[in-house]
Amino acid sequence: MPTSTPTSTPTSTARRTPADKHDERRRALADSALRTLGELGYARASLREIANNSEFSHGVVHYYFDDKLDLIVHCVQQYKATCVRRYDDVVEHASTPEGLVEAFAAKLVDTLVDEAPMHRLWYDLRAQSMFEESLREAVLAIDQTLEDMIWRVVRRYADLLGREPAVPSGTAYGMLDGLFQRALLAHLCGSGEVLTSLAAEVRRTMPLLFGAPVAGD
């Protein structure tokens, strides 16, 4: 008489651990909090204010995050973890130095418009780290990932140009980030010309990273 074969559970289906569920809930809370944080900034946003503008109660938010600082750092880390891959397609598909610069500048303009509140929150957090010692380690770590992101673009430009950068990665990041931060402020102030001027500044700055004269100078 044939016997039935026991039903087995597919090995590919892994059960989520309590730690996985906890991390998943923190991610959901961070996603929900980002809009409020982007609107209010570091100083004005409290855990209660964040909870009031989300589908989660103040008690739930406080259960998953120790305090406002814990939540904000987690939010920015989560957001920037996505941002640092933003220019990968630009790097991958560029075939000429000029094409790379144009695509890079266009991507900067797009993110300036589409995600201004998130960038404002980042610069706010970075400024606050000058006064909040507990913020500094996280801010420095995020800043390094952004520097690495920009350096990947610069290195690809170097490969296409056939010459080495004349400045280190920190200098390149400082120059391009400075342009972006200034453009963000102008955009928040309602400047209609900043999008065109940002792209033009990027086109002028990239050759300077290699000690090359800018066309027309």
C-alpha cells in the first residue's frame, strides 16, 4: 500500500525573525516621518509632531525610536542610502566626457526640484552636528558616502577624458556640493533661474577638477 509523501516547506521561504520585523517597522516609520521632517526641519520636529502627521501613534514611534535624534538620523541614513546610487546609471551609460557632464547636471537639477525638502533636511542635520555632538558620527558617515558617490562620477569623467583629476575626492565633493547647496537655497527662495545656472556651473566646474581651462575663458 503506497504511503503519502510528507508535505515539505520550501527551503526558499525563510521565516522572518523578530529582528527582521522590528527593522521593517522602523523603515516604515522612517518613510512616514520623512515628509514631516523635510517640512519642519530638525529643531521644530518632535516625536509627537511627527506622529501627528503620520498613521502611527506617538507611543508606537517612541517604542521603535529612543528619541527624536534616533529617528532623524535613521530617516536620513535610510534616504541617503538610496541617494548614493542616484548617479550609477549616469556613470554606466556615459560614453563621452561631455555626455557625462550633461547627464550628471540634469540629474542634479531633477533631484533639486523633486526632493528639495529631503535635501534641506540633510543640510539642516549637517549644520546641527556642529552643536550636537551625538549627531557627528552619523553625519560624517553619511557625508563620506556622498563624497564617494561624487567621486565615482569624477573617476568616470577621468576615464573618458584620459587624464587624472588634479584634486582629491574631498575637494571635488566640496566644490560640487557647495554649488548644489547654494542652488537649493536659491530654489527654496523661488528663483526661477537657478536650474539653468546650476547646470551651467557644473559644466564649468568639472574641467577645473582636472586643471583644465574652461572653454571661453
